[in-house]
Amino acid sequence: MKKWYAVLGDPIAQSMSPAMHEAWFSENNIDASYIPIHVPAQGLGEAVTGLKRLGCSGWNVTVPHKSAIIPFLDHLEPSARQMNAVNTVHVLQDGSLVGSNTDGLGFVRSLEEAHGALYKGGDVLIIGAGGAARGIAYALHSSGYGPITFTNRTMDKAEELAQGLSGTSVLSVSVAEASLEKFSLIVQTTSVGMNFAQQGMPLAISNVAEGAVLADIIYNPLETEFLKEARNRGAKTMNGVGMFVHQGALSFETWTVKRPATKEMIGKITTTLGGISC
């Protein structure tokens, strides 16, 4: 019997996940399909019930449902529990629903695919204090990276985040800017620069060390002002396409026990986004 999978969100029409997973099903000779489902916030519970009744084998969860879906699940993997957010649901044979979060590990895999594990043991700065910052910090720490420092314009949020993650610390934006040269990996997790709507920089990077990796989890545009400035200063840069592909690949592995080709998919999505004008 053909299996089917889905992605839930509001909005959802812009999602690139269906094309990505359909391509991987084809490449791996898996008889399955993947569809986008628009689910308004007030209809999330009904949607989960409907997916179970209709035999969906698993689904991805995107904004605004990553935390809201938790009460409708039977079990949480440690990644989802730590982040209080779910982006992947796996339906077990007994019908129970298991939620996990592949966002943070997706970032780590994309970093290591692009640069290897050269930056383990080096100081890491994470800009931002939202869910993405939490997930990436948790995955980096679990994978042996760090020490990890957070910086955010609202210090209370950064301090709250650091309290929930062992081995992390906090710097104000001004102090972080003055000491950037000590960080070998800097990860930008805020929405500054997304879709060309929020121009500017999350912080000044005049003190960045040459050869450091500066990553921005935004992938539209492919090169934010932050990444362009970093490149001009001799840093290595990485946009969010790799993280997006690898978080999807981890979902795919959860469902199918097959690891899909990621480098090729990153190239395809980069080409597609490069042809989109915003």
C-alpha cells in the first residue's frame, strides 16, 4: 500500500518541502507521496485526528504549529522536549505519534557537510534567543561544539535561554561586537534580512576573525547583508539552504530509514532560489 506524508502549516503554499521529499522518494524507489496541508491554528487538533484516520505515515510541522502540536502527540524525543517544539511526527505501528525536532541537528549536519568538524572546540556565538537559537545551541552542544555564547538585543531573553542550556553564557550586543575575533563560528538566527523585508545587520562584524565561519539560517535571499559583509571581510559563509535540506533529510530518515542525497538537493534549491526575485 502506498504511503503518504505531509507538511502542516499556516501559510503553507510557499513550502519547498513537498518537491524535496517527492524527489527523494523517486531517487530511493520508494512508493510514497508528500503533500502540503494548510492548517489554521484553530484546526490543528482536528487535522491531527484526520491524518491518523486517513493513514498518514508521518508529517512535518512548520509555523505556527511547532509548539502547539505537542499536546496532540503521545511521545517526545529529547530534541523536541528540550526545544519545546516539534517539526517531525512519526506514526508508529500501534498508531502512537512520536514528535522530534530535526532543526538543530540539521544545522550541524549542514555545517559539517560544508566545513567538516574543524570548528569543534572553538568558541561559538549565537545571535538571537528564539526557538531556532535554542535548537541550534542544543544540537551544537550535544555534538561537541562550544563553549557557546548567546547575544541578543533583549538580554532577558538571552539569559533565560542560557539558563536552560548547560555550559552556555551571555554577552550584550556591544560586548559581543567588541570581542568577535575570539569566535570561530558565529550563527545568525534572527529574522533580520529575511525576504529583503528587514534590511540591516543584527550586529556589527568589523572585528570578525578572518577564516571564521559565519552562518545565517535565512535562505531567502541566499546572501543576506550579514553574509555579504562577512564574505567581504574574509570570513567563510553559509546560508540556510543546507540547514533546511538537512532537517528534511533527518525527517526522511526517520520515516524511511534511508539517508537521501543532500548535496545535490542543496544545489537544486540554491538554483531555484537564485532565480526567484523578491
